[in-house]
Amino acid sequence: MSLTDVAVRNAKPREKAHKLADGGGLYLLVTPEGGKYWRFKYRSPVKRNKKGKPKEKLMALGVYPAMRAPKAREERDAAKQVLKGGRDPLVVKQVAKLSATVDAGNTFEAVGREWFAKFSPKWKKNHSTKIIRRLERDIFPWLGARPVAAISAPELLAVLRRIEDREAIDTAHRAHQNCGQVFRYAIATGRAERDPSPDLRGAIPPAERHSYASIKEPQAIGMLLRAINGYHGSLVAKSALRLAPLVFVRPGELRAAEWTEFDLDAGEWQIPGERMKMGVKYIVPLSTQAVAILREIQTVTGSGRYVFPSVRSVRRSMSENIINAALRSLGYPKNQMTGHVFRSMASTLLNEQGWNRDVIERQLAHAERDAVRAAYNYAEHLPERRRMMQAWADCLDGLVAGANVTPIRRVA
């Protein structure tokens, strides 16, 4: 039962401090000296006691008679709303006080954006977009206004737990890493003394690493290719899907392909280094089958920038989900087939067929240990790669027709 103003006014001090409950965790603390203080008792959404249960905490709301019961209840209800959002109301209150006096340039968001602006020009666009989106969506709304030097490990953990709770474990780990980078930048620029992120090692469970099963049996590959040929989606999506197994580049490299990169008469696709994972120029020899697909789609998208433009705007490349969505519509779940798995499919079969391993690795554009050597060797094994890519396309045609795989070329 809620306290009346009369009950609060008439509350008498005793030999020891005592409480008068108002409800919902709110009570009036009456001290032996006659002081009357509103307190809110709650369970921390972050801290745990030795038994693993949420730790009990107290929040001072105000002093009677400056704060009367109705106002105290408003403060209690506001604190409960903060708790529903997974934040500690006492911490939020402290942040508000600090934020009123802290230099705007020393907040976590200000330092984070400064760090991003300094280093992102050297990153690939896709990589930098993911980082700033992660910070803006999952970190800044909760820690952005906090003084970067005042953020504690438990406070950072509470934010990461929000990500973990939606089962985005890998994102939680990446956000943890990005926050650590911001804290270290703050230390380097004299706005913080320590990085709390290392204190959270082991606090977030490890992300499950999925090794997606790839379709590698010749008969199953033939069925997949026939399904692709029968796909009834847009010509752009179908062309990308048909080209993917012939060139087996990374999905991001395929979907962002630009017409200026192609010489169809020479049967060659040159991908500039800024679009490659390893940052090195890359040549993809094109089989006659690949050229035929590209000439067909050229009649539709050839006047624009992208080979596979977005359905919403020709100024953007198609969505990264298009190929996977097309595979889902053909009945292939993500644990069986994804756009990226065309690479492992080609690698497995080409090795089984006896092609030179170095030739296959170069065509897959895998990492070169020596960066200088990699920059000069983008055309390495090119004549042999041309023969291999045409033989691979002919092999796929045979699988569509129901043929078995036979060795194309044996290693000398």
C-alpha cells in the first residue's frame, strides 16, 4: 500500500534507522536524526552476486519534504523503464551528471568517430561501412554520451550483452574489438588512462564457426546447375547465379563487377586491387561460356556502371543477399549451399582432376605471403589458368548433361 503524505510527514525517528515501504521497490528511509530519504531498491541488470543472481542495489531519489511521494514514484517508474532497457538506472543518472560537465570532444562517440575518420580511409569501403554501422547501431546509443575515460568494464559488458541476447555472438565479439580500438585511441590522444575491454576476455561465449557443407559430388553439382538454369528470377540475378560457378570469385567481387573491368573480346576480367580482399589486382580468364553469359546481360545493363545493378537503383550494385536468396528459392538451405561455396566446389574438383595446385591457388586469389611478390604476380600462371578455366567450364557443361567427372589434366 502506498504511503500517504500524512504518513510520511508523521513518521517519527527511532533509535535505529527504519524503512517505510511505498511499493515497487520504493521506500522512505527515516534516520535516528529525523532525516527522511527516498530510496529505490532494484536488481542490477549487469552485476551478479556470488550465487550468480542479479546483485541488489540502492538508488537515492531525493529528500523529503523537497521531494514528496508522487514525485518519488515518478522517479521510481522512470528508473524501472531504464531497467527494462537493460541499463542500470544509477549508472545512467551518474552519466547524466558527468555529461553535463564533460567536454563534448571526450565522449565515447566523439572519440569513436574521430578514430573512424582517421583510419577508415585506408580500409575497404565494405569493411568501413560495417564498422561504423555496428558502432552506430549497437554501441553509441548506450555509451556514446559517456566520457570515454569513465566507462567501466561492467558497463561495456552490459552493452555487449544486449548484442549477445539477440544471438549475434560474432557481432558482439567484433563490437568488443572495435570498442577496444576506440579506447586505445583515446589513451593515445590523452583522453583516457586505460582500456577496459581486455577485462572482458572470456565474458562473451565464443562464436560458433560454421563450415558450410559444399556440394562437391559430380551428380549433385549437375543437379544444382540444372536448377540454376531453370531459375525464374530476374535476368540480373540469374546471370550472376550462372556466372558464379564459372568464375568462382568471392561473392562481393562478383556482385560489384563493373563493365569497365571486362574485355570480352580478349576473354578477360581485371579486378582492381581496391576491390580485392588482399588489395592486389586480379585477373580472371573468362571461358567462352562465361563470355556468352556476360554478352547476354550486357544488352540489359551494359549502358550502366555495374554488370549486376540493384533493382532499386542502377547506381548501386545488387544486394549481397541476392545470390543466396536465389539458392534458397531453388531449395538449397544455407547449411548446404551459399554463394561463397562455389569456390570450395571448384577448388575440390580441380584438385581432384589433377590441376597444378599453385595454378588453382592463384586463380582463387588466396593470400600471398610476400606482399611485394603478390603485387607483381597477379598474372602468374595466366596461360595455364586460361586453359584450366575453359576446361572447368566444359566440365560443368558435361555435369549438366549428366556426365561423370574425369581427370582433365594430370600433374606431371
